[in-house]
Amino acid sequence: MDHAAVLALYDRDMRQGARPDGPDARIERGARVVRQVGSEYGWNGILWSDLDETSADEAIAEQVRHFSGLGLEFEWKLYGHDLPVDLGTRLRAAGFTPEPEETVMVAEVAELSLDTEPPEGIRIVPVTDATGVGLVAEVHEKAFGTDSTKLRHQLLAQLAGDPDGLVAVLALAGDEPVSAARMELVPGARFAGLWGGSTVADWRGRGIYRALVACRARVAASRGYRYAQVDAGAQSRPILARLGFEPLTTTTPYVSP
């Protein structure tokens, strides 16, 4: 993989040329910043910026004023190659709180092994309605110990407004939901975004996450997407590397003051 070329393509397709991730969201493009503005339950934040030492502080302040005026919390999604090099320091000085860094991992779909099957006793089913969304939220809460209200609202809005742009799947042991994941497909983009892979603690280490990656990658391949992309944490990185994903850059969410 030509990392420099793929990174430039990723920035152009998924950041500077971003599309809304749901029917209740919109993309606003300025000369130096691209942001998504949605509802209180959607994702609000900065997707791309083109800043330097002379423009960064005012751009940060302007985004805080904008989202504060809307009554919305937001994230500044900072990538490892973004400029200026001290942008993270400037965000912290402005009151932002960094969350754990993740690694953006990318693979060419055609080079992935897509025949990975779930372990014995596990079946993978699509999520197509509110009942399925409720089970995804249940897995999320058990896996991470966090509230899933925003996730629930986001998935329901996507299924209602753009069902072709969302592929959500559940892994069931009998009738018990033990893992869940989703994929967002942007028309015209070359990257399929794999998100939300979560497995209940007692079911980790059995190959379920790997099977869910393969399941979604098969769908991406069938729809003509060239690349699959994951924002990977420490647990997911080695699994994805074994599947053929390579690190492209890093990303750190900075949460607004």
C-alpha cells in the first residue's frame, strides 16, 4: 500500500469531502475547517482543518463559539498528521479534553481474507429495526459500561433516513446478544467505515470480532468499495493487523470544554 497516496485520498474523501453520517446532520465547509452539525444525539465535531500557527487559535475559538451558540457539545477529531504540530496543545489550552488515541487502520478490501466464519454456536444477523437496535445498545452498555442513548438514537435515525448507508450486525449465542458492529457506507467514497465493534467481556478472544470484520468487509466488497477503515483501539489493532489492515495515521478525539 502506498501510504502517502492512501492518506491523501482518505483526507480528501472522508474528511475534506465528508458527507453527513445521518439524515439529521449537515456538513459545513469553510476555507480552513470542515465540521458536521447534527442533533444533540448525533455526532457533532470538526472533521478536517487546514491551519497554521497564525490561524489555529482563532479557528479553535470560532468553533467553540459556533457550537456553544447551538447548545451542542462537540469533538475536534485531531489526526496525527494535522498541522500545526502543536494543535493538540492548543486545544488543551482552550479547555478541550483528549480521549484515548486510536490508530486509523486501512486495508484494501480485495486483499482481505473474507471467508472467516463465526465460532461454533454463534450466528450473525443483520440489524434492521428498533428491536435489533435495542440489542446493539445492550451489547454496547455491557461491553463498555457506558450509556448508549446517543448510539440508539443515531442508529434509529440512520435506519429510518438512510438504510442503504448503514450495515449493522449482531452476533448471537442462542438468543443472547454477545457482540455488535456497524459499517457506514458513503456514496462516492472509496472507504467503508467500520465502527462500533464491541464484544461482551466473557465472549472475547473467541474470534467473534474477527468474524464481524469479515462479514462487513464482504458487504463492502459487494458494493464496490476499495478500502475498509477502522479507528482501532489497543485491543483491536493486533486482530486487524492479522487480517491485513495497516496503520495509516492516528486520531484523538478532543472533547469541547
